[in-house]
Amino acid sequence: MKLLLDTHLLLWVAAEPEKLSVTALQAIEDPQSQLLFSPASLWEVAIKRGLGRADFNVDPRLLRRGLLDNGYEELPISSAHAVAVDDLPAIHKDPFDRILIAQSMVEGISLLTVDALVARYPGPIVKV
């Protein structure tokens, strides 16, 4: 099963695995899971780190390298993903989360999230 992880889950996997729920750990550690990340998550880390957000104090280059080294695959953002954002209801205004949701819907990939607002969107979204 293909799983796209949201930004917080990626940060927790990389630096604070104790924050992961049992459900998240089971999904991530399942040998049948194909783990993916979006460039939008790295972009979010870079921007929020630059703004001095303590919860994003990770070098996005190191995060990317670590994800790739640990078998995660990058899911590029396509124009189909970008235009799909237009079809999303206005539940959440965060542009990073909205592109992740659109990627998940367009590709039919489960998006794992810890965000209750993101989990309110229709589609293959799983709150862990």
C-alpha cells in the first residue's frame, strides 16, 4: 500500500519517533507499505525553519537525504495536483496541506496525517 506522509509525520519519523502513535508506527513499519513524501513537505520545512519556527528546526536537505536513504520515495508535484487544489472544499487554508491532499486524491494514495482538519477532507486520508 502506498502511503504519503504529512510533514509532521515526516519530522517525527526523522527526529522524534516517540511522538508517533501506535497506528502510525504500524503503518510505517509494515513491510507492505510503500512510503512516500512530497516536495511540498520539504518546502514547508524550509520556509518555516527560515521563519524561526522551533517545531521545524530541521535542515530540509538532511531530511530529504535521510528519507531517501531510508527507502522513502519522492512523489513529484504535477500540474494535475496543482489544479486539483481548486476542487477542494475550504476546510483548511494551509497551502502545504492542501497540495498534499490533492496529491493523495489524484494519485489514489492514502495520506497519513496527525491533523484533524486535514482528516475532514474526503478521499484516502487517514488520521493516525
